Amino acid sequence: MRISFASPSLPKTGAIVVGVKDGKELTPAATEIDKRTGGAIKRALASGRFTGAKGQSLEIVAPAGIGNSRILLVGLGKGLDELAQQALGGRVFARMNSVGESAATVLVDDGADDLPAAGAQIAYGARLKSYRYDKYRTKEDTSKKPTLRTLAIRVDSFAKARRAFASLDKVADGVFFTRDLVSAPPNDLYPETFAAEVKKLTDLGVKVEVLGEKQMQRLGMGALLGVGQGSIRESRLVVMRWNGAARNKKPVAFVGKGVTFDTGGISLKPAQGMEEMKWDMGGAGTVSGLMKAVAGRKAKANVIGVIGLVENMPGGNAQRPGDIVKSMSGQTIEVINTDAEGRLVLADALWYTQDRFKPQFMVDLATLTGAMIIALGHEHAGLFSNDDDLSAKLHEAGEATGEKVWRFPLADAYDKMLTSPAADMKNIGGRPAGSITAAQFLQRFVNKTPWAHLDIAGVAWSNKEADTVPKGGTGYGVRLLDRLVRDNYED
Ligand code: BES
Ligand code: MN
Ligand code: ZN
């Protein structure tokens, strides 16, 4: 889909999208169209439930007096905020494809304080919604394929809208990269191929290093390596660096769980739904997409991304329940359940990150626990942190982007549940508070660094459509963390 910006005027063909405010109040463009169509809009508004409330829409097909295929009236309520503008863009995109429209023009002349910014947000919402994962389809009914080819935003000071969109478009590129990774089948996406995909970020100016098993062995990463040892696919640790600020400015760091497939290992998962564990690399996918976003829009910050890539398989060489592994931090871990593998991967990735980069803070992302889905469903990610300031900033960024977080407690009493009779700790704490004990485990590997853990088990994948997110890999976290960086850590 091509997205363009121009000054306000009525298009001669295609669909027109125009706003109506609360109480059926016509915007200037709606008034003009009503005049040209001999009152088609006022007649349409005379009956039915459409009042101009936020989220409503009403379509007038083949209007007389003008050459356009349809007029889509959209409710602006008392004015739309940023998220509502994005949602509007996403819904317009979906509607145009469902009716088979190929060109649409959105007239933005009312319903927001900053109209060029609103135009950019509408375009961003449409772009986010336009994502499709069709790499593996060899046949698809043309009636199911998207039809919308051009989306024109017409608004005063359109150059300003175009500029604002250019930066949002880069964030969308990052979101799409994450969605591609998360959607990829695990026979094609495994540690080595994942690392190769990330290596392509070099083109955007990201420095990418890929550590193999030998290098990780030398670093003492026994926790991460133990998880991958049952797979014929070799494990990888990928380090990404975007240097957008002065050299002496401390970086911010993001760390992701990248289990390219989680069978559970010897503690094998049940067959039902196991295919979902292809997206157990969602944390690493988000970190990779975030790096693409910040590099794409040339963020003025130093940003580190570290992802631990492993495949958790049973097999003759697989890790056993009862094994004791030694992590890079020197701490030993008794592996009680090989299905609690994400924390073992992150233990070494987190320690490595703070040890090498001494960042201002670390945020890790992981599809870490099924218990997270029980607690929060699919509406918030769980937030666990040793730092109130970082937590508050994440919460704000979540409200601003709609990628919400909800904080859970950490406490010594939970930490004690990890006590092992044989090693420094065991890798599970039992059923109660399963998401919290997982976070307590991670906290043992962050040293003194300000840190936050986002358990994204419930939000990395979605089985239902949302306004700006199609079904499947959501790309959750790219917008959230890009916003965290943009609002707080750029020069
Ligand atoms: N990747 C899973 C968690 C998960 C489950 C994410 C379902 C998304 C959907 C993780 O590795 C896991 O298996 N966790 C176990 C931990 C338990 C063994 C302590 C779990 O949640 O059951
Ligand atoms: Mn697991
Ligand atoms: Zn897992």
C-alpha cells in the first residue's frame, strides 16, 4: 500500500473518508461533500444509530453528484487522541479491503488539536494494520487478498504530517520485522537462521555480533548452553548495538528470550497446542524489531540488544531434570524442570549484558510463564522490576502506545522458594506465583543494574483481530520500548 500526503481537496475518484463529530456535527469537508451530493450525508444521518460518536462509521455507496465510489463517515466524538487516530486508520484500512476498494482518501480537517500529527497517526494505524504473513501461501483466493493500493491523507501543512509519518513508518518497519520473526515456522527459523536475519540490520547501521557455542563456553554460559544441548541446532547469542548518541553516553539495554521452539525438553509438553511454542522466541523478536525501529529512525541514544537463541528439544544429549549447571555469573542451578528453560537462557544473557555494557538499565522480554496468561490474559504484559522510576516510565510508555504493562511484586519470600538442597538455586519455585518466582530467578542475574522484566506470554501472539494488529504475531513491545527510549533517553 502506498501512503501519500497532500493538501485538502476532494478526490475525484475512489473512496472518501470524512469525519462527523458528536451530535451529527459535520466537519468542514463533510459539509462540502453534503452540498455537492445534494444532501446525501444529511439524509444518511437522518435515521439509524450513527451519531458521530468515537469508533462509529456509516457508509454511503455510489453517491450522486460526485465521481467517488463511496463515502465513509467516521465518528470523531469530541475529538480523537493519538491511539484513537491510529485505531481509525486501522479500521479504515480493514473496511476498504473488505469492500474491495483500491483507493481511499482521508480528509483530516477537524477532530484533533494538531491536524498534521493526526494525519500521520491515521496513516500509521493503517500501515500497522496492513501487515500480512503470506510467505508460505502458494494459493489464495483473490477475493481474500487485500485490495487497497493507495491511501491519501489530505490535511493542511501536509509536509509536517509527512515528516511525522516518516519516523512512525520506521517504527512500523520494526513491528513488522518482529511479526515476521514470531510468525516464522520453527523448521525454518532456528538460532542460526534467526541470527542471519538479525545480521541484515547491519544495513541500517546496527553493529551485529554473533557468538557461537565455543565462545559461549569460554564465557562460562552453562545455563544457556544446557538448554540448547538436546537440539541438533547450535545455540547463538546475538549482540546488536545502535550508537546514536555520544560515545561516552551510557547505553540502555534490551534482552530477549529466543527459544525458537520449546518442546519442554525431557520435561516434555503435551501435544495439544505445542505448535504455539514456535513463538517462544517472542522476546528476542521484539528486541530485534526494536533495534530495527531505533536504527531506522536514527534515535539519538545508545541502544544495546542482546538475544539468547536456543532450541529446547528432548534427545540423547538433552539436559536432564536433576542436572546442575553453572551460569556465567558463577552461580549454580539445579534444573528441576527442563521446561523452565527461558530463565536459564536469560540468566546468562542478562549477566553478560550488564557485565560487558554497564548499561543505565536493562529491560528483558520473555514469553516466560503460562501463569502470566492466567493472571493477566491478553491485555497487559506483566512487569517485574527492582526500580520504581523505570517501572513508572514503562507504565507511561504503555499508556501512550496501548501496549500496556501491569506491575507485580518481588520479595524475599518469593525468592526463598528457589532454594535448592544441592545447588545455589533451583530453576522452578512451584505452582504458586509462578510468574513471580520466575522473575525472582532472573533478578539473581542482574547484579545491581536497574532492571525490568516483561513477561509477554499473553501478548506476543493474538488469536483475535485488533484495530491496528492483525491476528498472529503482534509485535508487542516494539512500540512500547521505542516510546520509552524516545520520551526519556534521547539527547
Ligand atoms: N514458554 C513457556 C511459557 C509459555 C507457555 C509461554 C504458554 C506462552 C504460552 C515456558 O518456557 C514454560 O514452559 N514455562 C513453564 C514453567 C514451569 C515449568 C515452571 C510453564 O509456564 O508451565
Ligand atoms: Mn518451557
Ligand atoms: Zn519457553
